Amino acid sequence: MRSSAQPAPRTRREDRRTPARRPARPAALPNRPVQLPLFGEATPALQAPRLLPGPDAHRLHLLRRLNRFASGRLSDLKLTDNRRTILTVRPADRARLELRIHHSFLEAPEEVLRAVADFVGSKKGSERAREALNLIREHFSRHKSAAGRVRRTVLRPDGAVLDLRELVADLNRRYFEERLAVDVTWGRAACGACRRGRGSSLQLGSYSYEDNLIRVHRVLDDPGVPRYVVEAVVHHELLHADMPPEIRNGRRFFHTPEFRQRERQFRMLGRANAWIQDHLPELLRARRVRKR
């Protein structure tokens, strides 16, 4: 007779059908500390504070971006608010350089940064340096509103010797079928966009695609400078206005073979280049005198 207090023994068939229960595993412990509630309500875990970039983060980021194109030659970079000098390069030692550059280049695209690296690593006065400088100036002109108050460009085409408007109109009629409409001005006596120590080169003219403006250096506004020399400089800049740069592999090429071919159509080009080379020391001295 079975007692009601004792369970009946299972048969073998019942043991096969009903598996034995395994003891429950303890809940897994969290990998991070859990904040215990003080008053019966769960409190969310505290998140780690976000780290804000330091004051030099943007400067160092620009330095790293530039060194990608400059082969690591830049040892230091300083940001400036100088709207008269866009950038300055100084040697830090025999192999590395220090760069001071306007802060409007912080967000510059790679094309512009490559131009800065080309300017830094090229020979003074070389064609590569001039092409890079044109792109640097174009970027600065386009983004100078981010640098603060924008000053309106004052045109000064009337010189002591030549009226640049008359000269542009004559060249436009002779070489461009009067299809160009550009502004022209003499540059300021003490202006300078980029400096690399004591320069032995001189940029006599420039063209701004953004402003559609030709600037001619003041040292050419002199009775001792032949007219054909000024004409050669202005004709070169008019070609830039008529021929946008070619873009290959993300780089701009201003002085293409077609550009040089059209430049040689100016019949006094060889004579003008020879005069500039022969009188370059005098022009450099005149520039220093005007800057005082």
C-alpha cells in the first residue's frame, strides 16, 4: 500500500519521455559597472564625456594634410589673419621648412593644398611656382569673405606713363578680336601675396579668374620701360582670361603647349623677355625702393 506522502516511482517509459530539468544558470554579469538605484528606481549608467578638440587641432590637421603633398618637409605651421601676405615660407633647418599661412586655407580642397605644396617645393620664379601661386591667389580671393571684412578693389589703370585701359583695348583688338571684357589696374606699390625670404624674382603681372582682373606691377610704370615690355606682360594675362586652365588628374595646367603657341604670336615677345632678363636687377631695386 502506497503512502500519500511519498511520490509514486516513475517507470522507464516515463523517464525516457520527460527529460530531467537542469539547474538554471546564473544571469551573466555586465562587463561595465552598474549604478545601483538609491530609491528603488533604475538610473541610467553615466556615459563617458566627449573629448573636445584642442586649440591646435585644426592647425595640426592642416599641417598633416599639407605634408601629404610636401613629402613631410613642413616642420611647423602657423595660422595668420594677415590679408596682405597670404603665406610665408622660412627654412627651419637644412631639410625642413616653416610655413605661415592665412586661416582661410583650413578647409581648402586638395587641389589648393597641392598648389601650396608645389609653391613651397618649387624654385623661386619658376613656371611651376607661378602656376601654383595663381591657384593660391584665386582660392584666397574666393574665400577672403571668411577672413573678415572684404575691401572693395580700387582700380588704378592710369599710370604716370601708360594708361592700361588704352593698352588693353589695343591688344584686345589686335589679338583677341575685341571679344574680351576684363578690368585692369596697376598694382599697389607695396603689395605682396606670398613671400619666401629675400626674393630674387618678380611677378610683373597676374590675372584673377574670380575678379576678372589683370594687375600689372608698378615697377613697369616708368619712362625707362619700353611699351612693348608692358604689352608682353598684359598680353600674357589676357591669354589667361581667354584660356581657362586645363585640369588633369586633379591638377590645373595654365601654360599648356597651346598657350605657349598663342603667346608667341605676340611679335615682340622675345625682345621683351630679353629686356626683362637684362634689367631684372634694376626692377628688383625699384621694387624695394617703392616698398619703403
